[in-house]
Amino acid sequence: MSQVGVTVRGCRLLGTLGSVLLAAGSWSAGALPFGVPDGVWAPRSPAYTVLGAAASYAGLVLLVVAWWRLGGLLRAGEPVGRGRMRSVLWSWVLPLVPGPVIFSNDAYSYVAQGALAVRGWDVYRLGPSVLGGPLADNVPEVWQDAPAPYGPVAVSATRAVVALTGEHHTVAAVLGMRLLALFGLALIVWSVGRLASDWASGRGSGPCSGSGDAAAAGALWAAVLNPLALVHLVGGAHNEALMIGLMVAGLVAFRRGHWVLGTVVLVSAALVKVPAAVALLCAAAWSVGGRPDRRAGWLRAAGIALVGLAALVLGVAVCGQGWGWLSTLRGPAQVYTVLSPSTDVGRVLGLLSEGFGVGTAGGAIAAARSVGLVLGVCLVGFCVGRAPRTGPEYAAGMALLGLVVTAPVVQPWYVLWGIVPLASVAWRLLETTGVRLVMLVLLFMVLPSGTSATWSYGVAAVTGASAALAALVAWGPPVLGTLPRLRLQERARVRAAVRTRR
């Protein structure tokens, strides 16, 4: 047991309590459907919504504190194996499984797109509004007439879910989407643990590789125990879970010499969401760079290209959605998000240009976004070029983070594209206080309801979070003081060991 009162068991229990409170609050303050016969997730009265918001934010604070303390234990050298980390993970995940989706309404868009595919309609030409009724009504207004911006594997998965549940059972279909997300999460857990072990055992040769089971435990802490991953991949049932799971599984295959299998799996990930193709480029560059001579490198490059092209064509044919998805990739760019630096710069330049009469706001935004995209492509090219030295996981993580920062649309969960592969080989980079604070800011930027805040909702959220913090101060070790004291404790252990050797 830790001398400062922080233990793995205590973190597990605290996080589980937080997850239970967050899940309980979602039943009245989550992204609830309306107008559907499944009344189990029916919207509640305003009073219940306020109470749910307070419970949700109290739980979110407890979950964040548990994760923060657990990271401090790992950094201080506490012996925590990957088995214990997996048990902590599922303790935090399971309370979120049966509840409504939180922090996003995207799952209802997935279900509507699946219903379109079940009817045999073109999801890359029609929007959910053509369905009418509750299926369309629960899709956010901005996506009502928008065709699906996802790849054919994602659409085929949602089509299978809706075909099984029926399009008149929205709750069951959304829970089906969550099961798909859990499958993706399980792939991430399996893959991240193996990538971390490979790097620690000497198969990898890049920055921040650790040793043994501790490296796998740290990677799991950064990649999947991260509250940002829990609330968006599990709570929000985003198809990022499936994309990232396939992506890191493909990297495992490449790392262990199975480049044909790795290519096929990474192409499948890109057919969920296209950014996963960046990981394929990094893995290919690493594999080619590891050949003994130039001829062998060219042969490996040609092999990867041929296998990738065959997997792409076969995957599209099997999914039966055609190639219309290539024309809808720009769909999300029609949405404005405050997290996109290029769009923010474009809006400021647009205001200035209109004020001085030298241009339009739309032109300035388009120009700034174009510059951002060019920078993103350059960053990806730079990371791909360095992949033979840094390894495909590190290169893919950095490239995807760079792509997110320069993208015209950025959602908080997009950073997980890069965080997960990066965590598998360099989790200590993500353990720094600054990085953790950035992730917490992203976490609190979206409401559990996935909609705009009201005054009553905001007051309830602040009240719930404040109550949780007050309870922690009164009955537990302060989170901000945990890490420094753990570091002092570890230094004391080292000094004692040195004196013993003398």
C-alpha cells in the first residue's frame, strides 16, 4: 500500500463510482431519443435533467481524479501489471454499457444511415431526412440532409446492426452500435498491450520505450483508461473505436512481420474512416526501410501497394456500397468547430477582410483551411519519412495528431486517432501534466447531452463537480498533491536502496 494513501485498488473503486454516477446521470441528462416506442430512454422532466447533469459531472470529476492518481502511481514506479490495468478498465467501462449515449448524438446518425442501407438506398447520395419519423428526427439538424461521410465498412457494420434490431427499435440499434464500439475497444486493448511489450522487449527501437509489463500498463493507462476515450468511444459509441482498433491491430501485424495481413487490416480501418490510411503509409515506410537492400525495398513496396489495392477493391465490392464515399469525405468540413485552428484563423481574417473591404469571410475561411490542409499533408509526409527510424506506431501517432490540428473540422475525440498508437510506444509523453490538462479541457468542452447548455444545466454541472471535489478534499488525498509526494517517496526508496548496497 502506498504511504500517501493512494493505491491501485482505491483508484479502481473511485473510478468505478465515478463511472456509475456518470452512467446514472445519463438516463436523464444524456443524448436521449424522442418519439420512439422504446420508452426506456425517454426524455425526462427538466428537474430530472438538472439532477442528472449534477450526477454526471460529479461522476466525471471522480473518474478524472482516479485516472490522474493512477497515472501518478505508474510514474512513481508502482508495480502495476497489464492484468490489473485491464480489470480497472472493465470496472470503469461496464457501468456505461447499458445507458444512453453521452457527449454526442452521432450514434443516431449511424442508425439512420444503417436504415438507409437496409432499405437499399444510396447512403452516399441521400441524407437521413428521407427516412422521416423518429429515425430522422433524432439526427442532429446539421446532418439531416448530409450523406454518410464514413467508409463502406462503417456503413456495412451499421446496416448489419439495424438489420438485426429493426429500424423501429432505436434504443436496441444504438446499443448494437455500442457493442461494435466495445469490439473496437477490445481490439485496442489487445493491440496496445502487445505493441508496448514488443517495444519493451527490444523489437522496437524508438523513443520512450519502457520495460516489461510496466510499459504495457502505462500504454493502457494512456490509451484506453483515459476518460476522453471512455466517454467518447464507449459512452458516445463513436465509430472511431472500430477504426482505431483495426488500425492498431494492423500495426501489430506489421510489427510482427505479417505485412500482408497488416496491409489488409489497415485498409479495412481506412474503409471505416479514411484517416487510418496515414497509419498504412507509416507502416509501409517502416517495412520498406527495414529491407536489406534497395531491390528488396522496392519489392516490398510493390507488394504492399498491390495487396492494399486488392484489399481496397475487394472490400468495397463486398460491402456493396460502391465508391460514392469518396465524394462525401468533405461533408464534415461544412460544420464549424471552435477547435479547428485553421478555421478560427480564417474567421478572424474574414472579419478583417470584410471590415477593410478587401474580400469575403467565406473566401478567407476557405484559404485558411487550404493552408491548414497543406500543412497537414506536409506533416504527414515528414512523419512517414521518419517512420523507419521512429517506428510505425510513433510516426502514425504524430502524423495523425498533426493532421487533426491542421484539419478544417476538429472534434475532441479526434485526438484519439493519434493518442492511441502513440501511447503504445511512448506513453510517458502523454503522462506529462500539460498533455493531461489538454485532454481534460477537451473532455469538458462537450456536454453529456450533446447539445447546447442552459443556465439550469450549467448550474447543475458546476454544483455536481464542486460537490465531488469537496468530497475528495474532505475524505481523500488531494489529487494535485499526489504526484509530487509519490515522486518524493520514490526518491526516498532509491536513496534507501543505495545506502543498503553500501
